[in-house]
Amino acid sequence: MSVRVRFAPSPTGYLHVGGLRTALYNYLFAKHHNGKMILRIEDTDRSRFVENATENLISMLEWAGIIVDESPTKGGEFGPYIQSQRTNIYLEHIHILLNNGKAYYAFDTAEELDAMREKLQAGNQGDYRYDRMNMKNSITLGMDKAIELINAGIPYVIRMLVPDNEEIIFKDIIRGEVKISSNEVDDQILIKSDGFPTYHLAHLVDDHLMGITHVIRGEEWLPSTPKHCILYKAFGWEQPEFAHLPLLLNKDKTKLSKRTGSVAVEDFREKYIKDAFINFVALLGWNPTGDREIYDFQELIDLFNLEKVNKAGAVFDLQKLDWFNFQYLQKLSPEEMGKMLNEELLKIEKTGYDLNWLNKVAYALRERVHFISEIPNYAPYFFNDEIEYEQDYLEKHWNADKKNIILPLVFELEKCKDFTHDELHSTTKKYCEENGIKMKEVIHPLRLMITGKSIGAGMFETMELIGREKCISRMKKFLEKE
Ligand code: GLU
């Protein structure tokens, strides 16, 4: 049987990083097994509907390299792939359950349900399972009465009938065998009073009809899985295999949520190199080999193994993500870096740079920053002629004696024919040797005069990039003042 998996987000307006991890694992699993992945939009909760959310989701997945085989836009033989376009299918299926006594109508008002909960609580009966035999439903009232109420326009829901005293057992690929008594399972609402199915019914009918073989989803759905097992049995369907992915946690082990920082993939897309971000997300809860952390996309596919996914929550560590970005930054070509730098400069309205020069600047600084976006701040002296001198650096490396050493060197440097790294280096070296000075005694003052900053790329490389005219004039200006 060939593998078919699905990513089934609700269109809430943005893709959560946890959602991306789920989508990615589904994709890696499908590709690893030469299977298919489908995208299904679960929009039965109409109150949460957001315009264009589906388009946004698809474009975010495509950006991440997750190209699904069947989707609302691509189509496929199991469509439609949007749940709100499948309501008839759910209604047909609820009638199968009603007809064979696996589901029933319930008419309880919100107040009656509250009263039930209070009573159960007072009687210390634990949680809030629907007290089927003491409420207003087609079991206690009889089917004729129920039909009468429905015809009279009384609002109702349809609930699943959970059998008593059954042991529910299912295997989760990540967690192993899970066992629970059906007595702990609630008579879940399957059709809401607005006529729309709940997630529990809709996703399950779809998973079955769409031939899904493996349900790979977030851990938050694990407690609902026993309900789903009961439903599969009620329909007489074989259940798929399950894999519940570990939660994503903040560093302090609280659940990752919008309140504690960015969680929308869109926000990360702005900041990080795509491959770095995907590599990082892939390792949230899984490490293919345990001995390294950098994997390209094809390796992730080749090595993917659900059985190796951890049970414990995965820490979403932004520092780690920055580290990944740094690692991937080193792999970019100068042209790619330069293009990114140009985009950053445009954001701060700095334009008109020679692209070839920007490539070199970005490349020279690649090991000094985690992000290309840091460059304009890290090395402003490439883009501004007004130099700001770091006070500590100035105090440490400048005094009247220095002037006597540096002034003749400036004249030597001015005479350089090509003003290239090599020529600047050999000229400086020669000057130091002839005067019995250590190189570092002149390098710091040069850096100070030309950049104002204590850190940066190699000084001669920096000077070559800044160019003869600017370097000489900055040095002379400095020397006149100090
Ligand atoms: N629509 C559900 C969600 O948004 C999908 C859960 C599942 O994959 O079964 O999380």
C-alpha cells in the first residue's frame, strides 16, 4: 500500500512554526516512502475563517520547499480539498452512524449543559463527560420525540455514542501503544447546531475517503485519538497509523505561543536564510544521526524516520536558529550575499551601490555577522563617510606618539600603485620592519582612523574595499584633528 499523508491546517490567517514542522515531517515521510502528500483545508469552524488564508498557506509551504501532490489549487482525484465544500459528504456519513445507532441527536441548551457540569463537579465525578442517560437526547426521549423536536425547529447537535467498558488500544509510531478505557471518552459532538461537522467527524471521514495511511499531527490531538478509534470502528473502517509530534516549547519549557514571541512562519521568512530555517525546523524533535546538525533537504528526506522522533517537547531555541543562519550564510555565494545586502540597504534608503562591490563587502564580513541584515550597522563605514569613533578604542590606540608613527605610513600607503590588499599589506609590513615596529601597533590605528570601530574584516581587505581616496582622506582628516 503506498503511503498517503496529509497536512490539514485550519485557515487561521498564518502558518504557525509548529504547523510548518508538522507539514515538513509529513512531506519528508511521504517523499522518503515515495508516497503522496495532500493539503486539506479544515475550515469547518466558520467563526475562525480568514480571507486569503489558503493562498497564504500554500505560498508559505511552497517557499519552504513543501510541494504537495493534491490540494485545493492543484486538485486531485479525492477532492474537493476544502472541508466547507464537503458538507454533504459529512451529512451522508452522519446518517450512517445515526442509522446504525452509533450517534444520536441531543437538544440540551447551554444552561442545561452548565447545570450538568455543576452537578457532576459537586458529585465529584471528575471531568465533564456528557451524562447521556440524564440529558435531553434521542436516547432518553425516543426517536419519535426527537424527530418532532427537529421538525419544530429546536436546535440540536449530533453526538457519537461511546460504547461502555471497552478497552481502546492504538499504536502511536512515536509513543508506542496507548490504552484507555472507553468509559473515559466523552460522547463527542460530531455535528454542531449550525449544521457543520466538528473536526473529529470531518477529518476522519476525509482521512478515510482520501486514502490516508498515516496521520502525522501535533501532540495536542493525542487525547482525541481514542475518540477517533471509536469512530473508525463505528464506521467499520480500518484506522490509519498515528504519529503525534512533540510540542514545541520555549526555552523555559512553556508552550510556544504567539504571546511569547514570533510564531508565524512569515516573520521568520523575513529574517532567515530559507535552508537554515528549514534545517532548524526539521531538527525540532528529531535528529537523523545525532553527530551533526547540518543537513540538506535531500538528506532530510533520505534519513527521515518517524520512529526516531522524540516524545519529549522540542525546545524552540532562537539562538540555535541564529547559529544555523550563520552556518548557511557561509555557504552562500558572494553574489547571493551581495543581493541580500543590497535589499537591506534599500530598506534604509541607501541606494546606488555597485553590485559587484556589495558582493565583496558582504563576502568579506560573512564570518563576522549572523545575518546580512546586521551589516549596515556592523560596518557603517562602508556606506557612510562620517566616521563615528568608538571611544574606548580611540583611547586605547591613539596618543601623540602614534601620530609620529602613523603619519609617514599614510604617505607610504598613498603611494601604493594598486591599493589592493596585497600591496597595502606588503607596504605596511616593509614600513614596520624598517622602523622596528610591530604590525599590530599600526593596524589598530589604521582601523580606528578608517572605520572608527574595533572589529571588522581584515584591515587591508577593508581598505581595499573602501578604496584609496576615501581611506587617505579619512586618515588625513583624523590626523589633522587629533
Ligand atoms: N485542522 C487540525 C489543526 O488545525 C488538523 C489536525 C490533524 O492533523 O488531524 O490542527
